[in-house]
Amino acid sequence: MEKRRIEPAHVDNRGYIADIFYRRSIDHVAVIDTVAKSVRGNHYHKLSTQHILITKGSLEYWYKPLDFNGPAKCVLLREYDIVSTPPNEVHALRMLEDNQFIVFSEGVRGGVDYEADTYRTEVIIPKELCFGEDRTSSGGPQFSRGLEKERA
């Protein structure tokens, strides 16, 4: 896991430009919109690396190496934070509030390949921190706010 803050690469009187990636090969980009008290993840990827850029709200990012039997670690992510998930790192996201993030994937992840390199695991977030209502990533299709009208 690597966490960093997006910082301006160029600033002038019009504002700033912040490079998210420079000289990286990105195969897929997705916007994910999630309601508060939801959990996503509890999986790992054997081949893909994912980068998650928080664009709205905040969340807890839980992670641990696949072959590690101890407890997962946690970092708090806020707007303009980016975290990178290497292959074979189990990860889960605990939503503290409604939020939105963009996932940049190096490797298969989108369209018909969405689950091709995704391997589900046990919940890595401590049980006492899990939300009572089941809002996990396996809870079925829940369209993001605003998009459900367009899809109806």
C-alpha cells in the first residue's frame, strides 16, 4: 500500500494542474459512488494494481498482504488522497460518509473483465467496526445516486 496526496505540478493565476499519473500504463478507469456505512472490497487481485483517488468525502482503507495471518492495517483517506494497491494485497473500504472515488487499474478490471482478476476473501475489517446493516460489495446492483434515473 502506498498513500500519497495529489499536489499541484503547475500553478499560475488561472489555478493549478495536478498530475495524477505520469508515465504509467492505465488499462481501466471507473468512477465509484458509495453511500455512507457501506463496505466495498474484501478481495485481492493476483495481477492487477489499483490506484484509488478520493474525489468526495472520506473512507477507511483496510489492507494486508495475502499471506499475512495478522490483523489488517488502516489508513484514513480524504479528498485528493490516492492509495495504490499492489497485486496480492487484500483490501477493503469502509465508508464513513457518502463519497466518490476514481479507480485507475493497471491490468484487467472493466467491462466483461470486471471480476476476472478479483478473488474474494473473509472480511478483514474488525467485526466491532462493521456496520450493522449489510451494505457489502456482494449486495447486488445498487446504482449510484443520479445514475439510476438515466438507466431506468
